[in-house]
Amino acid sequence: MRKQDGGWPQIVAEKRMAPPNWALREQWLFETLNRAAAEFVERYTHPDGTLIWQRQWPGMDGSDDPYEGFMNLALLYVLGGSRELHGVSRKIWEAITWQWTEYGQIHREFDAYYDWMHHGEGYLYLYFLGLAGPSTLKDRQRAVRFARMYTGDDPGAPNYDKALRLIRSPLNGSKGPRFCVSEEDWSTHRGILDHYPAPYEDIPGVDYASGKCPWSDDDVYRRIIAMMNERMNRGDVPLNLNASGLVTHAFMHTGDESFRAWVVDYLEAWEERTRRNGGIIPDNVGLSGKIGEYNGGKWWGGYYGWRWPHGFMSIIEPLTNACMNAVLLTGDMSRLNLARSQLDANWALRREEGGHVLVPNKHTDTGWTDWRKPLLKYPIYLWTMSMADEDLERIERIPSDHDWNEVIIPSISGRDGRTGRETKHYIGNTEPWFQYVRGRNPDYPEAVLAANMELVGRQLERLRSEQGDPRRWKSGFHDGNFSSIHIWQEMCPLYFESLVQLTLGGPMHISHGGLQHARLRYFDAAERRPGLPAGVSALVEAITADSVTVTLCNTSLFDERELVIQAGTFGEHRFTTAERIGEDKRAQGSAVDVRGKWLAVRLKPGAGIRLKLGMVRYVNAPSYQMPWEEPFAAEPLLSGRNGSGGEASCT
């Protein structure tokens, strides 16, 4: 090992490796996805980056969906996609932001008001652009401005009560809290919500027991809006914990300690509310800080809470995201405890029915209800971060009623019918990946890559179909398979769960606002950009509390490549040692010191290497910093007029 020019240690791989099948399939995916990205952009955008779509869009829904449809342009670039993706992804983010400003939903470049289920989905794009780098003044200025909308430091967006540590409404954004919604705000949801349970048991004219609520009935609709304004739209809800991702994003751009403190403090506020509520997190907290303040004292019944519309998913996902963000920022594993406690409380309520263990998904006025099989993915996310036996036990206590090793091709439906896995953003193979990194699913890399290849092919067929022609779409377009506002996600071919899992060594992000946590990240040393160099494939084979094992393969017999491996997606870990591992998984030679978050590997043409990298985890402040100097990263933020001159006097 020697020092590379950048000052970090370097390992040289000279032994030729016949490319394994997984390595060749990764290269096929990169090449295919690069071409698919160009076709997708050509099909659905104008030359200026705006989307080919309708003249107007009503209601408060929708700005998240175009961001979701195109966000993977940036993530593919981060993994090693074509250089062109960098400029295209930035151009389209700007264009969507402008277009939805013109539609009337975005204000000051941020959604005027909506909930953090949807903010969380849409601003994944922003987080991926942070990883894409290099950090620009615009990036940092936006990140800080957006975060201050939630830290109580933006008078134009008074979303946060600093004294009571609460976000003041479930509907929030750049215009501040939305305490009172209009019938127009929910207009685009009416047909969809006809098939959902009612948000309350006592809506006049609605049979709650039927499991459906006729939002399309004008009289019922008016009553629903009035009751939501009375009971649901003021005060804090667990869903708002997804705002921690936006504030963490600002910290990683700036290192500003106030952002770290806010994430921890807001999480602690919810921990305290949970203690006051006997160990179950309440889903509605009034503006005075009182649980159930506008809901007859009930701790259930809040917006996207225990009763409506999705139940436990809308509780555990923002909890998991916020807890993981707090660990990322502090290195303190006890910050996972609120999510752990809610998984445990839910598990304690379990019952057996028809030979299956079921847990309650909702709580209504009659008690716990909507019994379903417990999901594996949430404790898997916690275990991936903690590597703790207690989180492993939370996974393994769940009975195996299907093959955890089975790879699925995620479907457009949002849920796999056989395994019950949710497949939002076509993420569906967290369970078999977990089995693989524990040494229990050796065929997983080839299987998941094959499934991903098939998924891309199916999506390209959809894109190229008559239904995929954006110039056919009209307002409210829905043919039973595709919906108007979700159309870009449903036609997008840029889904690559396999590449994230296999190259980075982590599960795909939680679709509703989760950062992309993982063990490793890569940079192309020659190109000075994120991602694996062209022709280089990577496979993270195992992760432990203090190590990660990765195989690198240069599939080109003609080109030498050099990459920099980073310890953690955000540089939050530190490498301690590096040792070469043979086919028998034994060390070849002694381990060498690394002692930093970057390690360079030079791969001769056709060469491959397996490395076991020792690491200490969560010891560095997370950031979007790249391994080399970024000339604009230190530029001071701009400061606008403060208006201190008062009103001008004209005579």
C-alpha cells in the first residue's frame, strides 16, 4: 500500500479476475439505464426540462410526483451512471420547481403546503442531488433556507413552535402551517379516497363499517372538510418527523450545529409525548402541546395517524427515518429507541389467526383493528444501522410464512401479492438482501440483478406504448392501470434497487423521505466525480459491526481504473484496516492501516480484488464532502435585504 496523490492510502490490484456473472450484469444494467435515462427524458420533457403535461393542476397534491418520477436520474449518476446525468438531473429539478410554481403549488422553490408523507417522497430528489455534488452556493443556500422553514427561523414560514418543540400543522411548507383547508385543496383525491375508510366514525351519511367513504358525494365531502379543519389540521403529528431529513440535509451541506441540535431536540419531544401517552406514540398533539386537544382527548385519529388512512406504516416510517437521522448526526445508537419501542409495542399486541401471527395496523374508537402480518423491513433498517443483537431479535421473532430468500420483480400495484412486501418506488427485495449479507442467500446477487434487468425491460415497454405517450394524456387521465399524477413514476425505467444494495451495501432508502444510508460509497478518481468508474463492478458481500467485505472487478481488459472508496454514504464511518481476501475467504497477507474515511484502489486492466475493510462506525460528522477540494464549497451564503429602512415616504 502507498499514499495516493490525494493523501489517502492506495491499494493496487494487479491479479486478473475473470468477470463473475454479477459483475457483467451490473455493467449491463449501467449501460442500459444510461440509455433508458436519455429515452425517458426525451419522451417526457421539453428541451428546457419542463414536463410535457397539462395546462393546469388543481389542489395541494402533485408537486412530489414529478420529482419522484425523475429523482433517480441523480441517484444513478451517484452510483456511476453517465456524466450527462449530472447536468440533466439538475436541469429537470429546476424545471419541475418552476413549472409547479406556475401551477400554484410551489412557493419560494418549496412546496407551499402539504404533508410530510408527500414532502418526504418529493425531496428525495434534493437529497440525491446533495450526493451528486459538487456542492454549489445554490445547493447550500437552498438547503439552509428550506431547513429554516422548519426550525422556527423563517418568519415567512412559521411552521415550528420553538418553545413547545412542535410543528404546528400536518400541512406545512413555504407558506407556513395550513390550519384550514378548502374543498379545492382535496379535489384531486376525491375519486381515490372513495375506496378508503372514512377518516372519522361519526361523519353524517357515512357507514364507517363499510370500509369506504363517498368523497365524491358533495354533501359528504363538505362535511369531511369541515371535520378535518375542526379536528385534524392543527397541531403536530408523527409524520412531521420526516422533516428531520430536510434538516439533516442542511447539516451535511454546512456542518451548522443548530441543525444537528434541532433533529435531536425534535425527536426527544416525541419521545416525551410517547412517555406521557403510556408508551404508544400519539398521532395528534394540539398547539398547546396537549395530546388529543382537538380530538376529544383521543390519542388516535390524527392526520395520517393510527386511524386514517394507512395506519402503522405512517407511524413507523417517519419514526425510523428520524431515529436513523439522529444516529447519523450523533453516533448515539440509543437514538433508535423510539422506533424500537413502537415495534415492540405493536408486537406485544399480536394475536394468532388462521395459523398466522398478526399485529394491529390501526386504532379506532373501538380499539385495535386491521390485523396484518408484521413487516420485516423496518427492523431490518434498524439492524443495518445498529448491528445490534436486539434488532436482530426483532427480525427473527417474526415467523417465516414465505421464503425470505425469494427475489421478486416489484410491481406497479405497490404491493407484492404473495409475500406482502410493499413495493413503493419498485423497492421490494430488502428481505432477501438481508439474508444475503448474513451469508444465508448466496445466489442473491445474480437473482436480484436478473429481476432488475426484467423490470427495466418491462418499464421500457410501458414507456414506448401508446399509453406512455404524454401527448395523449388529458386532465384526470386514468385507464385502470395508470394515474395522471403518478404517470412519470409508472413509466420511468430508472429503477435499480439491485445496484444500490450490491454496490453500496445497504437497503434502498425508505421511499417516504429516507436518506440513502449504506456502508460504502465510491468516487471515480480520474474523473473526480461520484460513482464507480466505467467498467468497474462492486459487490458488498458481508457487513458486520466493525467490517465490510467488498469485491471490485475491472471488467475491461484494456483500461486501468482508479476509484476512491468512502466509509459510509456520507463519510460518517472511518476505515481502520484493509486486507486482501482470497477465494477461500482467508486473508492474503497482513492487514494494512488506513485510518481515514477514504481508500483508493487502482485496478489494472481485467483485475479484481476482494477486500475486508475494518471500520469504526458513526465517528465522523456526515457531510456531502468529496475526496478532493471543492472550490465553491466555502463561499459564504448570500444575505438578502432586511427591510430595516421602513416604508418609504413619497411627497
